[in-house]
Amino acid sequence: MSVSPNAGEPAQASNLGDVPRLITAYFADRPDYGVAEQRVAP
């Protein structure tokens, strides 16, 4: 296993996600059951 060269350094803005967008997508998006790739198998 190798260690990241960024280990111990503050995160750069380019490495951070858009948290408000992710939260909105989590609650707003629903799978389309007509599309096989979006179905969940038990």
C-alpha cells in the first residue's frame, strides 16, 4: 500500500465536492424502474 503525497495536507478546493448539490440529489432523485440499470435486486 502506498501513501498519498497529499497525506497530512489540507484538502484543495478542487478535491472537495459540492455538498449542497449532493444532498439535494440524494433527496430529490428517484430511480426510474423502467431502466434496468437503475433497478435494485433483492
